[in-house]
Amino acid sequence: MSDINTFRKNFVGIFPKEPANLTNDTIFRSIPEWDSMAALALIAMLDDEYKIEVEIEELKQANTINELYSFVQSKS
Amino acid sequence: MGTFIKRIAVYLPEKKITNEQLVGEFPEWDVDKIANKVGIASRSVSAETEFSSDMAVKAGEMLMHENNLTPDTFDMLILCTQSPDYFLPTTACMVQHRLKLPTSAGAIDINQGCSGYIYGLAFAQGLIAAGTCRNILFITAETYSKHIHPKDKGNRTVFGDAATATWISAEEGIAELGGVVLGSDGSGAENLIVRNGAMKAAKSGILIEEEKDIASSGDYLFMNGPEIFNFTLKAVPRLLESTLKKNNLPKEKVDWFVFHQANKYMLDHLRKKLDIPEEKFILYMENCGNTVSSTIPIVLKNSFESKTFKSGDQIVLSGFGVGYSWGGTVLTFNAY
């Protein structure tokens, strides 16, 4: 399992360009860049980089990069 | 007794919607973003007064015309559609009449989406193996555009209307059909659905202008993209494995992979996940879009004509989507 900085880099990579003011505690679902394409890219990234299969409902429990990182750690 | 694909014809409606036109309607979108992600530049859309039966008839007529066939060639018509003209009768009966197929030919609709081509091949194989039929006209015809809300830019970008006609026969043809695997999982029914308009829920009839939230209107096609994507990541690797196993075919011996052309983004990801070389994986949706049950026969027809396949090539077909449902098989190519 990679560290939080690598995870952050992977997460930011799901957007065409890095969203401004995105901290590890920002509710990423409420930033303007978040859309269904980003949701697809997030699932693809988790599958590619961390080989984890998710259920969308459980994924929805994670709303910040920090929460998502903990979720991924619990899965891998 | 073998089952063979003898010929395929494709009908695409005349009207095209380009990315530029979509951007004109939805100025917040940028063309490059759309084109790069979904791999679709334009899609065909049926005319206002053109329905699945009309498109099915056109595809059937093209098949007969292009190959000098007469309607009495066929002793069965299978029509795959999720946008039938009526609840009843089955659209296939009206198409039988309009194509002047003999009244001794059976006719039935099957309601299946992105896996529909594989389901149709499976049924045709069963009818031929049982000796019920020898020459089957299998048509796919879909007007999803009529299911989609005019303001639903996502679905309007992805889906296109089309019809295809495949001649499936007990006699030697272009490609021989191998073992078929099918599957379904209705737990995903809610994720790709037109909720209203049938028995359980009438159309709400809310005027489009009053529509605030497209996703909550049951009158139109609703697709939960992330859920569908997630489903394919789980289902398609298993489908491929079971298809290969059923046909005793090692993955390295496969010459071509023809998947349902959902969108480029999803297919690129699946291809990498499944470790399929890019040169064996066919993408063909740029000028027609995701045409639901027609995507696989459109790829096949195009590949036949461009002489992509060589004699003896093993071609894996995989269809997956709405239902959820899925199906896979292997074709052995002879000659075109």
C-alpha cells in the first residue's frame, strides 16, 4: 500500500487538470470538477493502482482524500 | 450440426448528430473532452416518424438486396429490440409481413440490450441444432434516442440508433459459431432503466420544459454510469474466462476481441485490465455511437469488408449491459 502522497497524486490524476484548493480534507464530491466522468475515473484508478473491487454505495461513504485513503487501506 | 453467419447488413439512419452540434446545445461542454473520452464523433438518430420496425425492415431489405436473396430464404425471424413499436403484437410479426417473409416462418422479439446480439446467436444456434429452422433472419433494431431526454447530454453523447440484419444458417458461411455462454443479474436493473410507460408505472407526462432533474424523471432512459462501469469491471473478466473455457480456447490463441462498443473510455480500461494487446482489440464506434445490440454486428460487418479477419481466425465476442445481462461466444472465420 502506497503512502498518502502517492495516493493523492493518483487521485488528482482522475481530473483533466488539478482542481484548485483541493486539500486532503476537502469534500471532493462538492467541487465543480467532480462529475460522473470523475466518478468513473476514480473507480478505474482504484482498479488499476490498487486492484480493488468496490461497491459504489460503500465508496460513497468516503468524501475526502483522507477518508478515501483509509477506505483503500481497509480494502487492500 | 454447425451454425454459421452467412451475411450481415447494417442500416444507420440518415440524420447524424455531431459533437459540434451537441456543444452548440450544451455550450458548457468542450468537443475535445467528449471525443477523447467516449471515442464518438457523431451518432445516427432515427427520424421522428421512423421506428424500430421501419429500421428493421430497412436492414432486412439491405441484407436481401446486397446478397441477391429472396424472402423465402428464411424460415425464422428473430428481432432484438428494447424500443418496440407496440406492447403487442411482437414487432417481428409486422416486420415478417413487410419483408414478405413466408407465413411458414416463425417471428419473435427478444428484449435484450447490449448483450442482445449474443442472446440472438444463442437462440438461433438452438433452433438450428433442434432442426426447427435452417435459415434465420436475426435483426437488431434500436431507437434509444426516443427513450432519451432531449436535455440529457450524457446519454445523447453516447447512444446512437441503428439496425442490423444477420443471416444465420445451418449451411457453411463466413464464420462458424462456437459455444455460447450467457448470464444475468437483475440486481442491477435499476441502474439502466426506462421506468415509466409500461404496466407498472405510467408515463408521468411532465413537460420537458418543466423538467428540473432528468435523472429523477422515470419517463426517460436513466443510466447510472459509475454503477454500470463498476459492473463491467467485475462481470467482463469472468465472462471472457467462461467464454474461453467453454470453447477450450487459450487466450493467446484468440486473434480478435470484439466487445460491445459501449464507449472508448470503458473499453480501453477493460482491454488493459484483461491484458489484451491493442492490435487485437477492435474499436469501431466513432461515427455511429453506442448502438446497443447492433454494436457487435456493426464491427463484424466492417471487419469483413475491410478484410481484417483471415481464414481460421478465432474471434471472441462479448456483450454486456442493461439487465444486467451478458453473453459471450467465439467465431471461427472462414472467408468473406
